[in-house]
Amino acid sequence: MRRISITRRSYRLAAGVLALVLLAVPALAAKDKNAELNRDYRTFYSDGRVDYGKIGDSYTADLVLYLAGNQFMVIDELIKDFMAKHPGIKTVYVETVPPGQILKGQILKQGKINGQNTSMTPDVFASVNLGHLKKLKAKGEMSTYEIYTHNKLALMIAAGNPKGIKGPEDLARDDLVKSLPNPVTEGIFKFYGSEMLRDMGLYEKLTANAMCKSCWAIKGKTWFTSRHHRDTPTRIEEGKADIGIVWATEIIEAKKRNRGIDGVDIPAPLNKGSKVGYAIGVLNTGRNPANGTHYVTYLATDAAQNIYAKYGFVKAKKSELKLRLIPAAKK
């Protein structure tokens, strides 16, 4: 009887420990996910420090940059080089998330990140399409722009290509689960990925014309991300997706980090490389327009262009690196 009593106590103890572990795992996973997302909100200091997730710095930093998220891998080296060349700028707050989310949810209306208000008046805004900047021009919030780099679409797949994916035509396969950028806030899909699918006659088949994010466009078949540069590689590594439309530079970065990812090229003109131009401008409403101008001017230097090229981006032409008036949006 004594032995049975000990066994029962041991069982209860083991069950209790297991329950605590099961409770802790989701909490740890959520914490890890939040930490990963916070890497898209960075504050750089002149002494070399970098903080993550300090949203309030969007109101106080010497320079506030809201940039299209797919250049996240460039930012550390780029901003440190910029600050070394501009020692009077002591703090730079940089946000790298989908440009549509920035425009609609943080500049044109008050937005929140991690439950905190975020500034509606950054010094600089950059998108993967001039259309977003035209909207700011129409509101009187931006006047000039430059094109500072280029990119192209590619397919992200699992390492070793276990599904035998050869090219964009495989997006039509019913046995593949797709991870696509959402058409609401992610410029890569709103302006380029959706056009590619329409060119191929696949848009409705793959999306059912859904308009949402972090959702199944087609249940069990096509997932729309919130931030494809974070979501798609993770979904592929976890076996939740087989293929995704991303920027070519994101595959290069994932492989550098030894993630379980490979890539398949999309041939021109489907890759939209001839159309993709990253547009940037200084807002008229920012707190530090002079610092914003310093940054946009810096992007035209050989140093900045070489840093972008190092990460797989295509250098802008000299003619593109000159400020010009934003054209009016077509009515």
C-alpha cells in the first residue's frame, strides 16, 4: 500500500508539472513571436546601441523613418553608416513593416503598436510603389521623392525543394499550400504579386478575391500574411506552407541565416523587376525635415548604394537618385 501511495503522489506531481509546461509553452511562443515582431521597430543610438520595440521613440528621436518592411536586413548596417557620417543625429527610430499598413494605419490616422500610440508625423516614408507617395502629396504631406533601389519577385520554398517546385507555374498546383502577402497592406502583393497572378490567369483561383490579412483566402490552400518577410519563412519551416511569393532579397537573407529555406527564380517579365522601384520622400509634417533630407540625400551616395547591393538589391540609376516632384494621382 505504501508503494501505491508513493506512485499516486508521483503521478499527481508529474501531472502537475506537465500542466505547467503545457501552459508555459504557448506563453513562450507568444513571447518569441512578439520579440521577432519588435525587431521591426528599432532605435539606433550614436554610441552603437540598438533598442527594440520602443514605440514612444517615434515621437522623440532625432530622425524617424517609416520604411517598407522588406529592407529589414539592410537597416542595421545602413543606419550605423549614416549616423557615422552625421554625428549630430544622436537617435534614429526605424520602422520596417508593410508600407500600406504604415500609410493607412499610422500616417493617415492614429495608429497603435503594442498598445501604444505611434507618431503620425515621421520625417521620412518609403514604399515599394510611388502610388503611396501620391496619396501623401494629395493630402499636402509630401512634395518630392527619389527612387533609391530596385528588387524583383521570387518564390520561397522549403530547403531541398521536397515538392519539386520549378517555377511560378507550380502556383497552380492543388497539392501546394501557398503563403502570399496580403492585398490590403503589403505593397509587394497589392502592386506586383497580384499583377503577376493576373498575368498568369491565376488570381481568382489562388485568392478567391479575398481582402484580408492573417487569414485563409482559401481555407487550407492560400494563407494571406500580415508581414510576409516574417510570416512566410516561418510558415514554410513549420510545414504550414509549401511556397510563397517574396522578394528575391528575402531568400538571400534567409539562406544567410541558415533557415530551412530555398528559392526558385521567377523569370522576367513575371518577376516585375522592370517595374519595382522603391520610392522615398521627406514629409512636410515631420519634426525634423532637415534630418530627413540628410537621410534621403545619403541614399544617393555610393556607400548607401553599395550596402543595398550587398544584400541583393539592384542599385538605382544616377538619374533616379535625384529628387523630383511627385506626380499627381490619376483621377
